[in-house]
Amino acid sequence: MNVPYYTIQLPEVPRALEQEPWPRLVTRGSPLWERKHVERFAYYVRREGHFDFLQFETSDTEDYRAYLFANRPNQFPRVLVGACCFRFREYKNADSRWGLQWVWLHPYSRGRGILSAAWDGFHATFGNFLPEPPYSRAMESFLRKRGLCVYCWQPLDSDAVYCSKCEALYFGRQTR
């Protein structure tokens, strides 16, 4: 019986960029090598999440803001360990805003503060963005630790990632 074997490639950060601030913004106008690395991490999202489609391609024409994550500056070699992608969303029954479409970090880099260190900067850049479901267990745990509703960014009053007010508003369920 053939068992699938997967590898994860973590490319080295170019020496000229080792001291640059990370995460590194990637847009449609960014160099192809940066967009290719974001696409590679999107493949890992698809594979790990068992999705049917790829959520990012280098040829995407829709506006996006992707970010590449690197390991800590004092680690050798300095490698890219993940990426995330934001897209602007327009909703029929809610205000338009940026959505955090996906995040992927190498399993050895998860829980090391990489996303936490970037989160407040993302909030400053994108305002009350919506981390889009479905959430992995790790992402759901991360969002709970943040302690804010993913919809209204108010303090959580339940054990979910959204508050009881948003549960009633968006899911039609009464508060507990």
C-alpha cells in the first residue's frame, strides 16, 4: 500500500533581507519569488486542511495583502516559516472589511509567538478584520487566547470565538 509522503520546504531568507522587518508584505506588485513562496505555503494550507482549492496563486488578480513569516533573527539558518493572506470582503448584511483568509506556519514554528507578534500590527493596518473560518484547532485556540470576538472585537463572554451578541445576530441563536 502506498502511503503519501509529504515534505515541507522552508526556503532561506535572502541575505539582503535578513535584517528587514518581518513579516514581509507581499502584494500583486511584489517580486515573483515572494509571491511563489506565499503560493507554496497556500499549498500547505490546502494539503493540511483537506481543501479542494488553492487559496492563493501567484497569478491572482484580486487585490490581496499577503505576508511572509520568518523564524527569529538569531536562528541559523534564517528561513521562511509561513505566510498569511488578507483580502477585502464586501458583505450584504454587514460592513465591508478585510478578512484574514488563511494563515499557515510550519508545525515547529507554531506556538512560538510569531503570529502573536504580528497580530497587533495587522489590527493597526486592517482595523477590525475578520479571521475567516473554518478554523483549525490551533487557530481557534489562538483566537480564544486573544479574548476578543472575531466579529465585533469586543471581549468574549462565552467559550466560543464569538460573543453571545454576535452568535444571536449572525447565527440566529439565542444567548446562553
